[in-house]
Amino acid sequence: MGSLDGKVAVVTGASRGIGRAIAVALARRGAKVAVCDVVLGDAAEETVRLCREAGGGASTWQLDVAKPADVTAAFQKIAEAEGHVDILVNNAGIAIDGLLLRTKDEEWAKTLDVNLSGVFYCCRAAARYLLKCKEGGRIVNVTSVVGEQGNPGQVSYSASKAGLIGLTKTLARELAGRNLLVNAVSPGFIDTTMTQQHVQGKAREELLARIPLGRIGSAEDIAEAVAFLCSPEASYITGQIIRVNGGLLM
């Protein structure tokens, strides 16, 4: 028996990287995972395969988190198909690097549309189902260390992730009375495609030198923290930002 047997979990941005690792970690504990992404294809199907191999159920759902009407419709369809929704993991995100004076209006808007507004839309749409969970629903948002400490050249990304922290704490207070727990996980330097694209060469070496544990984190490191927050063992934790960064920020 897994700790999440019978639970239905919606994971956004689940086709690859951290999202895939989260989906698999939840499936390993018995959850049935709605693998959501803006584009479905071989990567999403691979996530489904891995979830099923891990012992849980899984299905794919197309979801553009930046479109509120699409979000509402998607959650309604998922709830109708599965009967209920117990867990929401907001992992979908983008990073458009740029200094303040070089960031275009459309780059700023797009980053916040996906990383912050998208999470709001998903939380709002999912809440009507999560609030019905007898054992208490779960929302886990994936923020970032740069949302806590800032990072030159990532003005829009840092701002969006900082906003996500405020959203997490507010929803935790607002929904606690209905036993809906809301937390966030704040990754540090994690070995994903996004990180490889945006942190290269000397910058990568310098950042690695600043991590006390002396290694780059893995997507599975983040997934295990998310899975714990979704578990019954985390029933007295809400409004928290769990740092998984090897000591990069203490």
C-alpha cells in the first residue's frame, strides 16, 4: 500500500525534467497522475510509461496554464474522468533571461503569465475540487532560489518566482480552515535542460563552488520533497517554502 493510494494528482509541466520526476515520485506512492503540458507528444507519453512502471496510473492532458478558460475546462475534464482531484503540483514554468534595460515588455508579460498567473489560474480552478477532499487536499508550487535571493539577468523570472512565494503563503492562510494545505518547494541549482541552457561555462563553475554540498541537485531531489509534502506525514505543514538547494541559500 502506497501513502498516496487512491489519490489523483495533477502535475503541470510534467513531460520532462523536474515535472516528470515529480509525476513518477507520486505514482511510486500509488497516485494516479494527470500528466499535463502545453504540448503533448513522445515526452509526455514517456512520463506516463514511467509512472505506470513505478506502480501508479497516469494519463496525458493538454494544458496551457497561461489561458484561464483552458485551465478551468481542463480541470473540469480531469475531475469528471477521475472522479476527484486531491493534489495539484504547479511545476510549469519558463525562463527568459535579460537585464532590466534589455527585457522587452512581451518577455516580461509572458514570463509572469506562465510562472505566476498560470499558477493562480490552476489553484483557482483546482480549489473547487481540492476543497472536497475528506482527508485534505494538497497544493505544492515549485518556486526557485532566485525568487528568494534575486539573480542579475533574470529580472522577470526572479520576480515571477518571488510572487509565487507570496501567493503560496496567502493561499495557505486562506484555505487552512478547510484543511487544504499549500506549500512550495524552492529548488537551487538543479541539473535540468533549462539550467543547462541558462547557466553555462564559467558561470556554472562559479555557482557550483558556492554550493556547500559540492554537487548539482537532481530532479529527483526536488521530486522527493514534493512527494513528502503531498503525503499524510506532512499533515501539519502549510505555508512553508522548503529549500532544496544543497545549502546554496540558508
